[in-house]
Amino acid sequence: MNISEEISRKIFVLMQKANSLLLTVNSMNDLVSSLAGIPYNEDNANDLFTKIKKAKKILRTKAIKKLKKVKNLKKSLLDAVDQLSNEDKSIYLLKAEEFLRIEHLPIPLAERFGLEREIPQPALWIAILDKIKMSSDGFGLDQFLEGECLERHDTSPLKVDESDKYQKCIEALAFIFNDTKNTWTRGYDYMTQKEADAWNAKENEFVDV
């Protein structure tokens, strides 16, 4: 593991912890909404809502601290990326594309039976993509490291025009890893009917083996 991977792994762990905390906060918001309209003792309810409010504040504060640690690692990550050879960068780009290709497919039976995937390096991939995309504008590494993400995309980033591909890869990676509402799921959404039929035929062959 080189230095860029080490830093990227640290960022990945910190962001996973931060997003897990924020996901819990969102779950608390859903809980409060679900309690609306239910008859309850006012004193007990106020006590419960006060405890939930305090808990949300604590969790948000912890998440913000972890994201600050992430931002402090940004310069080290970029310096490490600058030291990579063009060949290494190309390999990481291929890994990013392979990760996105798999994420935009249903979960295969082989994976359900224990096939292990390589640990992702989203910060490293986005750092490289952000340097080579066509425009310096738009969603990039800074926004990703701040825990931001855009709306869920309608098209696989690997199926868009080549000129827009790297930007869309960044946005897709950010949504997959920063979505704190837990709405990202793998499935048939990004496949044509022909692709879905071919996928199912292949899966049936796996079962018949």
C-alpha cells in the first residue's frame, strides 16, 4: 500500500464514521416525524423530544469533528497523488470505473455467496478524477470531503458522453459514499431490458453449475 492509499484509507474510515453518525441523526428525524399525531402525555413527550434533540446535537458535533480531520488530510492526499506516475493514475481510474460498473448492477449470486470485493478508495479516485475532468467547475474533491452529495443520478456515469464522464463519475461516487439517507441500492435501475435479460441468463447459468 503506497502513501496515497494510506491517506485515502484514513479518509474513507473517517467519512464512513461521520456518515454513519449523520445517518443516525436522519433516523431520529424520521422517528420524531412518525410520533406526530400519536396521543401522548405532554410532559413525557417534551422530555423525550429534549433527549432526542440533545442526542442529535452530540452526534452532529462528532460528525463535524471527523469531517474536519478529513479536510486536514486533503493537502497530504493531493501531494501524494502528484507523486503517482501516469501509469498508477490510469490503474486507479480503471479501478474506479470497475467499482462504478459493479455498483450500477444488481448484486450477483457469486457476491452473495461470499465473493470479496477490493476495499474502495473513493477519496483517491475522486482526487485523480478532479484533476483530469474537462472543467474545473462543478462538484469535486472539496465538496466530497465536506460530506456533500448531489441528487441521485438517473444514468450510469459510464454511459454518458466521454466529455462528461469524469464529472459524472465524481458525482456518482459522492452519492454512493456520502448519501446519509441510505437510499443508494444496487439493482436493475441503470440497465436496459436487453442488459437485464442477459444478466438474468448469466445468473441462471451460475445456479445451474
